[in-house]
Amino acid sequence: MKEIYLDNSMASKPSKKAVSEMMPYLGERFGSPYSPHKLGEKAQKGVQEGFRSLYSSLKANEQDTIVFTSSGAEAVNQAILSAYLTHTLESGRNQFLAGANDEAAAIMSLNRLKDFSCNYKLIGPNKQGLITKEAVGNALTPRTALVSLSLANGLTGVINPISQISELLKERAILFHVDATHAIGKLDLDLNELGVHFLSFGGETIHAPFGAGALYIKEGLKAAPFIQGGVEQAHLRGGPFSVAMLLALGTCLREAEETKMILATETARLRNLLEDLIIEKLPTALPFYQEEERLPHVSAIAFPGVTAETLLWRLNEEGVYASIGGGSLQQLSLILSSAGVPKDLAQAALSFSLSRETTQEDIENAANIIVKCVNQLLPLSSQLKFKRGEEE
């Protein structure tokens, strides 16, 4: 049985090229890039190569700062802590805003600031699943210090109007952090057009191994370290880091840029094919947000009459791997419910995320297996409802 992996918003298969680039720095080039000897010089060359790739792929200016981190979650935490230490403490602005459908790192980091006399508010998405400029504007107060949003949701695929929101925040001199983990390598991102102060992402969604992320900090913006410990990375992240992981992240960013058109065309076609094949054979299935601007590789589909957890388990038995969220991601049912989707429908939804390695054969086989599993579960669901009705 061939496994069909459709959970690329959680993690994608590590790139062979990236792993190959890592290997010398996991063996003979083990020296610290801060050591004044030949092994240190070899490691320093790897650091320079890795950061060149990051700056080039993000089209960042030399005056901008990019901090290499261990994950997207660390980068998110550093952006939010920096806003508190360098802005709130100086200005007195102590309100922080985030999207109700954002990921755990942002929401939990904001919640922690309550211990430092700050408050935060979550902005709900509209029925189209996105955070609007109007919703952000209605939540702002004279004490708003930072707005933190995801560029796009990894489970629904819906893209937020970041450029519009940044214009609003610029007028109010409010800091703007955007998490681009699910959009990096999939969309054309222009940092000047986005108009953000901080941009964070994790590498695991662009075929880097776990353990790599980055935080972009706009030129001239004061920032603070999340990890104290030394002079590394311009005093913005103390302690040594893995040169191998930095190189892997840079390699994966280059590969993502090179294959972006594949995501925008072929992968988007396969995503649409998956939805079409499921609807053709299972007319009750309901894909969400087909009319909205979405990431090219993500689809959220509800299967009325079955529970998402049960369907996920059956698909796992058949070798098809999808997602309902969890881990660093919010639960899909909560995200959909926050956008006004009825609870029973939200709890019947799964998220499928493709990669550049997904084939048409994968999609055709996955659609058949999904339909088969849903049809197997529907009678069981009906019997359970009937028995519950008798008990009542």
C-alpha cells in the first residue's frame, strides 16, 4: 500500500538537496563559526552562505535584519516580546491584537503578556474565513502596540489582506507582525508591498527538516533578543546555532522559489481535482472557501454525517494522511466555528495540504479512498444517532 501524504501544512518531506548540504556541517565541519581558527572559518563560510540565501530569497535589504531561529514559533515569540520590550515599555501602549484563527504560538505568547500589565484581543474572521481591514480597524485603540496575524491559514488556505491592513496600521504608527509560515514559497511575497515590521516563518513547510525558522526585522526597527546569551546574530539571539540547519533552510528557500510556479499551477490544479473528484462521487461533501483567494495547495472539506476524528482514523488505516489541526496549529473545527460555520459541520471537516511532490495518481487514489471511508462511516453514524434518539 502506497502512503499518500496530504499533511504538508504540518510538515513536508525534507529536501534531498538540503539534507546533502547539511551533512558536512554534521561531521568534519563541526567548528564554531565564532572561533578564530580554520575550522571556525569553514563554519563561518557556511553561515555567510546560509544568510545570503535568506536575504536573497526574501528580497530583503542589506539594512534589514534576519534572525535565524529554531522554529517559526520561536520567531513569533521574539517578534511579540520585542514589541513589548522596545515599544510598550517606552510608549505605554499595552494592547496587542491577533486573529482568532491564528496559530498557538501567537495566541499563547500574547496571553503571557497579561502577566506584564498588557491585554490582548482576538479578532474574528468573517464568513469568508479571513481577517478584514475593517475588523482590525474596529479593534484598534489608542493603546494598541502590535497586531499579529497569519498571512494565510495553513488549514483552510484562506489568505488575509495583509497589504490593506498594513496601510491602516502605518497611519496609526502600530507595529505589524505577520507569520508567513504557510505562504512562504507558495506566494509572491514583496516585503515592501506587505509593509510589515516583523515577518516570521518555519522551514518545515518548505521541505526543511524540523529545527529551522527565521524572523525578518524591518530596517531601523528596534528589536530585542528572545534568547539571551552572547553576541551571536548581532546580539539578537544568544548561543550557538546549527550551521547545518541554516544552510538547509537557505537551500529550501531557493528550491521553493524555483518551484513556485509548480505550486501556483500544477499543485493548485491537483487541489481542485481532489475537490472535484470527491464532490462528484460524494455530493454531500462541502469544500470551504473555493471562491476566496486561497493558498494553492490547501483544501478544507466537510463530510456531513461523520466526525472528523473518526474519518481521520479510517484514512490513516488506509494510508492517507490528512489533518484536523493540533500541535502548533489550532483545531480546524475551532477555526471554522470562529468564521460562523455551524458546529456540526465544522466538526466534520478535514484539511488536505499538498506539496510539489504530490502526483495526480496520489490525488485520484486519495479521492477514491476518502469517498470509500466516508460511505463506510455514514451508516454507523446514522445508527448511533438513532440509538441516541431512543435513549432520549
